[in-house]
Amino acid sequence: MDKHIALAVFESLSSGLRLDVFRLLVRSGPDGLVAGEISAALDVTPTNLSFHLKALTQAGLLTVTQEGRYQRYRADLPLMQKLITYLTEECCGGNPECCFDISASRKTADTNP
């Protein structure tokens, strides 16, 4: 992953609403959600949401497909995996498996707000 791509991803996720949108789409899995479903789930106006969906899509975090008059958004999970790899590839001298246990870090993340 290129440093500029990583920076664009982080910049896009620096908005609380955008982070909420991305996490919602990660939870929805490969089916994704249409914009109206995202709007309802996050209680955000369609106009405000549209601005944030566009920013996330431009950063490469979301893919969008047209389905009739609706647009379906999906989280680009391979991009997030590349970002995680980029961030950890040099951990512990190039041996990230020595640095942490991913299941333990999930438990810690779940208990810390």
C-alpha cells in the first residue's frame, strides 16, 4: 500500500459519522446496504449522508453499485486488510505475529470504549 492511499483512508475515517457508516457497512457484510437503510440506521438526513458516502467512496473505502433507482454501498474489506497489513508489516522486525494476538486485541477493544 502506498503512503498516500493510507493517508486518504485515515483522513476519510477521521469523521465520526464516516467511521459509523464504514463500521455499519462492515457489519452488513458483502450484501451492503442501500443509502436509505444507512440513513435510517444512523438517523442521519439523506443530504448529509450523501456528502459522507461520496467522501468514503472517493477514498476507496466503499464500492457502490446502481440497483434501479437505488445505490448499494459496500465496505471495501480488501482495502482495509491492505491497510492493516501496511500498518503492521514491520512490527517486531517484520514478524507481526510476535507482536500481538489479534483475538486478545479484539477482547480489549470490546471492553474499552
